[in-house]
Amino acid sequence: MEESVYSLIPEPYIPPPKKPLYRSNFNEAPTHAKKPAATFGQPHTHVDAKQYLKKGQSAVPTLRNPVAVGVSRRNTAPMKPAVPNRNEKPVMGLVSQKNFVTANAVDNILAVPKRPVSNEINYLQKADYGQIPQYIDRVKQQITEEYRMIEEMQQNQHPQNENNIEMLTEQERDALLSGLKTNWERVNKEYQTLSFTLDTPAKKQRKEAYESQLEEIENDIKKLSKKFVFVHHE
């Protein structure tokens, strides 16, 4: 293609042809216009007992007046007075030379920072802190009652026990000791005659029986070797 000066001329814009409008094949009768916030609460209408709403009629809403409905503005924070207009004159001719920007900056610099509020539970501030728990008092009371019952039982049994207790005389104690020593020598002599080889169960049982008898006699001798020996008669 050869270059030409006519190619620098811009070509006019020809809009493309429009496509045919879309038409649905289904019936458009079921469609209805949407009403945003149409069901938010009850409609603000005047209710008249004589002119009640009949079938097929619709309620005519009235203009919503916040004062008439009873809506009040909630003041979440204390409101400061409105700033005076620049055209208004100061009250009683007072004029302030205070630089509020600098004053606010100084107040913020010198202000003490707020400490964060701790969500931890301080058990030192409990009403019953430092006091004895109730279960300890209850356990102490139970222990005291048990001691009292034991003391009463001992006091009731003490006179009977004193009548049944008798102290051995020196002659009786010596006679018992001599008899125990004689029995110990007799059992020990038989124990010494046993053979060293315990090859049968009978020999093992005989040896164990002699050892138990000797141990029992030695314990009785230790008890009677004391100076005062008391005997309880059942």
C-alpha cells in the first residue's frame, strides 16, 4: 500500500447496529415490583374502629413524624454547646484571647495516661478472704465429737477394768520365769537334736514348729522380766 496524505484524515465514527431487545419466552405477569423495607414493622396508619380494613383493601400509610411516633434521640455522650457563629457578637462584650489549639496540645501532653483495666479476678478482695473455710470447722467439730465419745466409752469401761486387773507378786513372777526357762531348755534341746539335712517335709515342719515355740517362749520371758507385771482376768 502506497503512502498518501489522505490517510491522515480521521474516518468518521459509525456506531454499530443495535441488537434486538431481549424478550423472555415466559409469562411476565407473575413478576412484581420489589419494595425495599416494605415489611419493617407495622405501617404507621391511623386506626379507626368504625372504618376497619376490609378484604381487598390496603392501608394508606401516613407520613412518618418522629415526634409523633415517639422517637427520641439517644445521647450516648454529653453534648457540648454549639459553637457560636462567626457573625454573632460575644455575650456581654467578652472576647477570649485563648489559643485553644495550643491549650489542647499542652493538656494532652501533661495528661496522665489511663491504665488499662485488668480483667483478672483478684481473690484478695473477696469478702471471705483470710477466714477459715466452713468445711474445716465442720471437720473439727466431727473430730471433737468423736474424741468425746471415745472418752465416755473409756470412762464407762475404766472401773470394770480396774477390778479385773491384778499385779503379780514377786514369787509368782519368779515361778513363771523358772517354768518358762525350763520349757525353753527342753524345746531347745529337742531343736538341737534335729539333723542338718532337711530332706523330707516332716523334718522341715518339725524345725519350724520348734522355732516358733522358742520365739513365743522368749517373748513371754521378756514380758515377765519387768519389775511390775499386771494380769487382766476376763
